Amino acid sequence: MVALNQDPPPYDAQLSNGMVNIAFSGDVPSKTSVEEKARESQVKQEDLDDPWAVTEMQADDGVKWADLTTGEKVKRVTINISKVVLVLCFLYFFICSLDFLSSSFRLIAGKTTGDVMNNQYVKNPIVGLMIGILVTVLVQSSSTSTSIIVSMVSAEILDVHTAIPMIMGSNIGTSVTNTIVSLTQIGERNEFRRAFAGATVHDMFNWLSVITLLILEVTTGLLEKITTAMVSDLAWVRGGGEIKMLKVITDPFTKLIIQLDKDVLTAWSTNQGELVNETSLVKRFCKKACMDHSTSGTNATTALVASINTATSSGCVKVGVPNSCYFVFYQTVLTDAQVGIILLIASLIILCTALIAIVKILNSMMKGKMATIIKKTINANIPYFPWLTGYIAILVGAVTTFIVQSSSIFTSTLTPLIGIGVITVERSYPLTLGSNIGTTTTALMASMAGEGEGLVYAIQIALVHLFFNIFGIMLFYPIPFMRFPIPLAKSLGNTTAKYRWFAILYLILMFFLLPGFVFLLSLGGSLALYIVGLPIVIILFLVVIINILQRKKPSFLPAFLQTWNWVPRPLRSLQPYDSCCLALPCCRSCRNPEDQIDELQKVEVTKSVGRENKAYEGTDTVF
């Protein structure tokens, strides 16, 4: 206090309020200032709690490089190099496991692929779309399925108009592989949330592109007209070949285990050729020889062996050389289905082991300043031209997929990186779009292998595949508002993080049950397909529209449609099914204790009045 006969404390101009004792002056923080600080604190906390944000790198608690002795420096460098080598080794086995997975599905499917492709109702665009999905799921490769379709068009078994929906379906079926890969990260909630969203962003883009462009194609024939104009002057094209890049590295290992005869698969699909009556896809002859018609008996055998891998000349024919293959399942007594099941189990074990090891090693490496720099660089935008970043990512995805010759391999490699938070879902989206373009090169090269008039048609359907993906990108990427696949995939990620069993249900429903159901309906004719299918499509469309209006403009809806509370709970919530799943002993024992209290921690209690005591001037606690 200041006495009556004393001067007040001197004024200090450096103080913002001109007072010595702020509390004495009565200058307390205003309500607005408190609210702003509270808001800032809440935003920071939300950023920390955001499961979609790039995860913070763990601090490197080790000794600084400058403080290490020479021996310790050598040891640290050796450990880091060893980790990089191990990641590359496990990545190699991961890619090989995808090849085994593809082979196993082909063996299990057997002649089913050909039966599906030769369905008499294939001229129906909806049936053709579902057949494209089924075939790609069965052979586990869009490159293979599109090559089969191109071969059928080249042989004039299918016309271009009929094959277009099948090409669209192959784009959807190829995303099943990375969806399976995402299940390996199901153990950790947020990792699984990000991984599943990163995998299904490919699904969402393909489904939205197909729904839009198939309707456009059926009504206007846009893709068919554009590609017809492009191939009208291609009579000069003759022959083609195959480019192998990544397979040069993986084939030495995979061919030691299993080798499949692609000519038999093509013959089964087209129902033409000498190999159509073959009973097994496992390769019988790995070498061919030129045998003269005039030779016989022992001389014939001698001539056969002596002329292995020689060029065909007049007066001789190429025949397979017995016992010329060397791989594990060569001349086995097992059926194709049995070999396929063994390969399927082995491939899944290798895939899960390699993927878990890669994630663990990357997590151990993602520490310190260097890891932070790498992570921020991957997700950063180009200075001054941020809009250009996504298009460069599309180019990177296309070139990388062209090199590895498989969109499944590229997107499946991205999936665990998205899961551990190295790459965001937003950045993976353009990379995935680029992979869709890169995978079309396989069909283009396959189309060059035809001859005669069918060659032009084969090139045309390959161009349809290319332009389908380009038009899809033009629809759902350049305008940020139109990037619907990202929020849709995140919504699926949130759902599967809460109900993890839903991921398996989604996988089975979207890639097996739905296409299979439509295919079975097609056996009853187009009338049965439309009578059953149209009401389901209309109901789903109305539900989507109502959901959007409930979130954006509920006032536009009648009172009873503003919520779904009037609908029985099993029809509007997954909670009843989750309770049934958790009641099972196997699921209950695997449930994380943190999950049981997770919902309680998120309960918010809102009060109609801010304070119970009007005299109380403190800030009310919000739960």
C-alpha cells in the first residue's frame, strides 16, 4: 500500500500496462483471452490426439555422434546398415509372397476362371463388371486378368463393347491384395485405422470411377468412340513383346517353388487352342526342342535332346522336353487345388512375417532428426507450387508401378508405411492413382502380341483401360472438393478401428459375396437381375442421400427422417453385432483392456447451464 504522505511508485514505461502491481490495478485477464487460450490448448490437444496426423518421431535417446568413440561409431553404422539390408531382404520376400499368393489363387480357381469369362450373360454390363472383379480376385492380379481380356478380344471371342465393363471390374479387383495386407496391422488400433484407410482409398476411387464412367459409357459409349478413333490408323502395328523388370530379381526364387503355364490359363479363358484340354496349370515342360518329322525311335530322342532351344526350321516342330523343369511342385501327385492351398498358407505366413518384420525395423529406425526430416520431406509440398506436388506423386506412382509391373505390389508396399504414420492417407492417394496408370502398360504390351485384325481390337481395349483411369483421375483429383475417396476411406478406417471384425466382413462382402451374388443372379437372366438388383440400388442411393442431408441440411427432411432412431438398432448400428462377436471366447480373450474403457473415456457431459452456482466465477469443468 502507499501511505498518504508518500508518492506513488514510479511509472515504468516499459511495462505494457503502466502499473507496478497488475493485481492491484485490477487488470485481470479478460474472458475473451481465457477463451482464446482454452481454444488454442484444445486445438493442440486435438492435433496430438488426431490418429490421421503424421506420428511424432521418437526422440533419439542415444549418445550424440560427436561424443562416440571410433569403435562405437563403427558399431552404430554397422547396425544401421544391417537394418537397411534386413528391410530390403524382407521386402524381397514380401514381394515374392505376393507372387505365391497370386499363383495359389490361380491354382485353386482352376478352370473356374474360364467358365466365368465365357458366361453367356457377359454382354450385360453389370455382369461384365462383376466378372472382371471375380476374375481379378481369382488370379490376384489385374495385370493377368486384363491380359486375359486382351487375349480374348485379340482372338475375337469378345468384342470391345462387351470387354469394357470387364476391364473396369479388373481395376476394382486388384485392390483386394493391399486390403489383405492391411489386416496384418490389426493389433494396434491407430496403425490399423491408417493402414485400412490407405488400402481402401484405392477401393473407393475405383468404385466411384466405375459407377460414374460405366453409366457414362452405357449411355454415350464415350470410351469406345474415343479409342475407335485412335486405332483406326494402326494397321502398321505388327507384333510385340514383354518387358520384365522386377521379375528378373524375383523369378530366380519363385521359380524354384512353382511355375505355372500361362498358355494353359489363356486357353482355358478363351476356350480355344490345343491346351484347352489340359488338366493342370503346373508347367510340364520348361524347354522346347525342334524335332524332325523324319526321325524316329532312339534317333528321334537324340535329335530332340541335341536340338534343345534351337530355332524352328522347315520340316520340324517344337515339342516339350520331358523332365526339363526343376521346382518343388514339379510332377507332384497333388492336385492343383491341393498345391494351391499349400501355397496359399505358405504365402500368407511369409507375407505376414515379412510385413511385421519390416514394420518393426522401420519403427526402430524412425528416430532422431534424420528420420524426422525424411518423414516431413515425403509429406511436404513443393515450395511456391504446392498444387504441383500431387501430380508429381502421380507420376512417381506410375513410373514405379511400370518398373515393378504390378499395382498390387506397389500399393501393398505403401500400406504398412501408411499404417505406421510415415505417409499420410492424403499423400498416398495420388501415389495410388499413379499406380492405376502404371499398371495399364501390361495390357498395352500384351495387346502387341496379337496378329491380324484382332491386334487392332486388342490395342483398343488396352487403351480403354488407360483412358478409364485417366478420366477417373480427372474426375476425382484436380478439384480438392471432388476427392471423395479420402473421406470415404477415412470413414471406413474409423469404423474398422472401432469394430475390427468389420474389416474381414468388408473384404468378403465387397470382393467375393457381392460379385458372386450378381453373377449367380445373371444365371437367371437379365430380368431376374434387374428385378432383384434395382430395388437394392435405389434403397442404397436413398440412404446415402438421406445421410448426407442429415449431416448438412437436416431441416430439409421430415422430422422422422432427421435421425435413424426409428429404425431397429441392428439395421442402423454395428454395436449389436460387435456384442455378439465379443461374446465368443476367442474374441473376448483377444480384446484389449484399453478398448473396454475406450468408450467411457470419450463420453461428454453437456450442461444446459454453465454454472450451478451463479456466484462462482471459475471456469466450469468439461468432461
